[in-house]
Amino acid sequence: MPRFRDFINLMKPSIMLLVLLTGAAALMLEGSLRASSWEFWAIMLGLMLTGGCANGLNQYFERDLDAQMGRTKNRRPLATGALEPRPALLFIVLCGIGAILIFGLLFNWLSAFTAFATIAFYSFYYTLWLKPRTHLNIVIGGAAGAMAPVIAWAAATGSVSLTPWLLFLIVFFWTPPHFWALALCVKKDYERVKIPMMPVIKGDHETRRQILAYTLALVVISLLLHAGWLYMTAAVALGAVFLYKAWQLLKRHEQNSAWGLFKYSIVYLTALFVIIMADVAIGK
């Protein structure tokens, strides 16, 4: 009998929290919706269902691969057999329909279309076509995971300006260092299932070099966001630590350094977007 928790795990809740955080930061910066308003939380629900649908379809399509990988075979409900494919797919489709209806009927069809495009891009283009074909899969596919600020902004305003795209770029350039650090640690998993991740195709050294390059770009882009003094101070400090860890990884070639960078990358993104919201709150 499937449990409620299995359906939640189908949505990848740890990733979902970061998606919601980036969307909430966009709404705080935009400023027309109060965090206590029903519109704010309706957008959060729409983002959760959008991400849940995309992540669920990713697991549905990759369930056989997940069952062969040490990182996923005991954690993902389709890989473990905790969920059967048919009810899982029904739940996933309902999440996607719910997201599009929330954005389209309660807000505007620009946000609904953007949510639909995000689901389609990640689930079909990235998962089914891009991921098995190029070592740049996570770079291109990472665009889907960075769309929450754009969708949220579009829902609140009916348009999109520079600010949500800067937030998009922060998440976009954060994704490769984050994921490639993990890929260095689980390289054998990807070799086993013949997924051409960067370390498998280009080797560990080139992956470390690319991690440093993308981290540098990330830090520079993070400083382009026009926020308050608290954000700028944090962006410099957090970015400096990220760069130091990426440099350490390039020079040391140790798995502990890769794990350390992977874990810090989560702290970095979480702290950066929490501080964006804190900065807005202080400014008010």
C-alpha cells in the first residue's frame, strides 16, 4: 500500500525547498504581494506542484536507471518498489494540471505557460533526450531548475523584468558546480548506467576546472543583483568561501573536497536567498 510519504518523495522534497525559496525571494523583491497574502501562498503552491511534476516525471522515466545506482536505489519510491508506476504517473500528471490551473486561472496565462514549458523542458527534453547524449546535460538542463523566480514574478506581475532573470542566472550558474561535485563522488554510478556526466566523459581534472570556472561566474553574477548592504556583504563573503572551496578541489583532487563543496553549495544557495528576503524585510 503506497504511503503519503512515498508520493512526497516522488516530488524530491529537498530540491523542492530550494525551488520554493528562490521563488519566494523573487516575490519579496517584486514587492506587490505580502508574504501573508493568499496570492503569495497560491504562487508557492503552484511552484511546488510545477517542480513536483517535473521531478516526478524525471523519476518515472529514470526508474530503471535509479534502481541500478547506489545513490538512488534505496531512496526513490519507484526504484525501491514502494510506488507502482501507474499511480505514480497519475499523481504526477495531476500535480502538473494543478500547477497550470493555479497559475492560469488565479494569476495569468504567461505564468501558466512558463510553468508548463519548465515541466516539458526538464521532463522530456532534459531527462529523455539531453541527459543520455551530452556531458553538458546538467548545464543546459539546469535552466529548468532555475525558473522558479521567473514563474513567480510572471504570476505576480503578468510580465518579466531583469531582476527575476538575474535570480535565474544565479541558480543556473550554481547548478553545475553543485551537481558536478556530487558527480565526482558517484562517478561509478554514472559509468554503470552509461550516463555521460562531465567526470565520465571529460575526466575528473576537467570537471574540477569547470567547477571553478562556473563558480567564478556565479559569484560575479550574484554581485549584479541590486539589493541592500546585507545582501552584498553576504554575497561577497559566501562567494569567497565558494571560490576557495572550488580552488581547493582543483588542487587537492580529494573526494572529501568534492563532498565538502557539494554540501557547501547547498548552504550557499540557501543562505543567499534567505538573506535576499531578510534584506527586503529590513528595507521595509
